[in-house]
Amino acid sequence: MKKLIGTHIMGDLSQCDSDYLFSLDSNKIEKKVSEIIAKNNFTKLGSYFHRFENNSFTGVVALSESHVSIHTWPELGVVNIDVYTCNYQRDNTEATRKVFSEIVALFGKSQVKKKEVRR
């Protein structure tokens, strides 16, 4: 039997409130994402959030277990979220699902299309 070494959740949020997305402070989102990561017992190695001129942003958080990435398109009402964690030392599947759901909640009401891949 193949050992599953990771859980990868990719999500596309659509029909987000564009005004709300434009109003987001990427520094505050970075802080909240860091809190979500810590609360779910993952180890943050570092992060980089880049805000663009139109107040959209891309954020990447490196974890010792893998990564989280976020990309926003306020003008389209779209956010993409990617959470991948390995299960090398423990099964992180449920914690990965929680991290994904909690990050989704940061962006308000939206349509969520999610794909989970067990690797």
C-alpha cells in the first residue's frame, strides 16, 4: 500500500465582494494567516506578501510541512488559495482542511470550488 505523504487543497473563490477585496490590508491578512497556521500546529518558516498597485496581493507562506499561497483579483471578485502539507511525521490531513477553511473565511462570502488531492 502506498503511503500518502501529503494533502494538497486548491481552492478557487469567486463572486467575492470586490469592494471588500480592494479594502483588504495584505499585512493584516498575513498576520491572520500566520495565526491560523500556528493554531493548527504547523511551523511557519517565513512569508512574503506582495501588494500590487490596485491593492490586489500575492502571498506565500513557507512551512516546514510545505506551504500556503494566496492570490487575489479584486477587480474580478476572485481569490485562489493553495494549501499543501506533508504527512511525513504525522497525519496533517484534518489540520490542512481546517487551515484551508479558516483562510477561505477571511475573504467573506463567496462561491468556493475546492479540489483535494492526496499525494
